Amino acid sequence: MKYLVLFDIDGTILKFKHSIAKKIFAEELEKFLNLKIPEIALPDFYGMTDLQIIKNICLNIGYSYNELAKNLSNLWENLYNIFLSYSNNENIYLMPGIRDLIEILDSDNDFILGLLTGNFKKNAYLKIRTVGLDEFFQFGAFGCDTEDRDLLPPIAIERANNFFNKEKLFNNSNTIIIGDTYRDIQCAKANNIACIAVCTGYQSYEELAKLNPEAIFNDLTNTILIKDTIIRLINEKNYHSN
């Protein structure tokens, strides 16, 4: 059996220094819209898609998102250029165990790795390129695909199948999501996909455990256990679905 492992980025693979993303979005949108954006208008970014963040900000300041959407490609490019200036080892650091886990999974032909992230695509690859992990992820679903995170897993699965030119290679039964927020767990449950929650973001073990992910770890340092857990959870899901 093949196992499709979809990784969240922020808080799961890496972290930007706290509040940098909010600062970048607020300052660029102020210039882009020529409007003052108060701090109270900024939503909680954790687990949100970038489209959802932008829509919420527009709603909170009374600006038409449909009007902004006419120039969305320019906004993505502007945001990318600002993130580019911040994307260095001083501002981005890896989560414990993540490089070893990715390398171990990638070395096993039964495991295929993809991204499932709220970041818009160009920024997602900028971040993982900064920490030298971009070569492991050939496809994914991103925060510019849809505002609704719950709709991202089917997109990622479809792209995985297209990448291998095999329509039915992956489905929700042999896919697993690894993420650090309640939104990662919710989007997995919305698609009947197994989820491993990890407490390396800004939410505690207790907060994540309330949503009953299939597995939860303080970090991803025990790479053998994580790999075994992926296999066990997917095999259990396939057993119960047959």
C-alpha cells in the first residue's frame, strides 16, 4: 500500500518568528488598499488559509473582497516579495525532529509526501526552500486554492494522483494529515482522513486533544514511532472501511 502524508507548514514543519506574518499582511494590505488596518481587524492566523485571512480583514474593515480579488495576483506577488526579505535562518526555524521524519519517510517508496497548508503556493515553497526541504514536496494544496481549509484535502489528493498519472492511487483511506492546529484536525475529520496532531505550534496538548485526533504527539522527534503510527492508522482505516 502507498501512504500519502500531507504536512501542514507553519507550526508543523517550521515557524516564523511570532507575529511577522501578521505584520506583513497588515502593512501590505494597508498599502494595497490605501486604508488603515487596525490590529483588531486582524484575525487569528493559526490554521487559516491566506484567502480566508484576506477575506476576514476585508470584512472587518468594511472593504469589498470582490473588489480586491480583481488584483489578487498582484497582492500575492507583493506579499511574496516581502516574505522573501524575511525568509532567512534568523526568522525561520525548523520544528524538532521534522527533517529526520521527512527524510525517513521519503527514503521509503511506500510513502509519498505532499503539502496541505494555508499559505499561498509561492510563499509555501519559499518557506520550505529556506530550510532546505522543498525537494521533498512536489505537490500540495494551498491557501490560494480556496478559502475553506476543509476543501484542501481533496485538492491535494487529486494532485497526488495526477502527479503519478494514476487516478485511484490515493484516496481518503490511505492519506493522513499532520498538523498543529484545531483547524488541521477539523479539515481531516471533514474529509474522513486520519490526522496526527503535533503540539509544536501555539496550541496545547489539551486544546488539541479535545478534538480527538487519531494520534497526538508533543513533537515529531520519535520518527520511528511517528512512521509506525502513520502505517497503523491508515491500515486501521482501510480495515474498517472494507
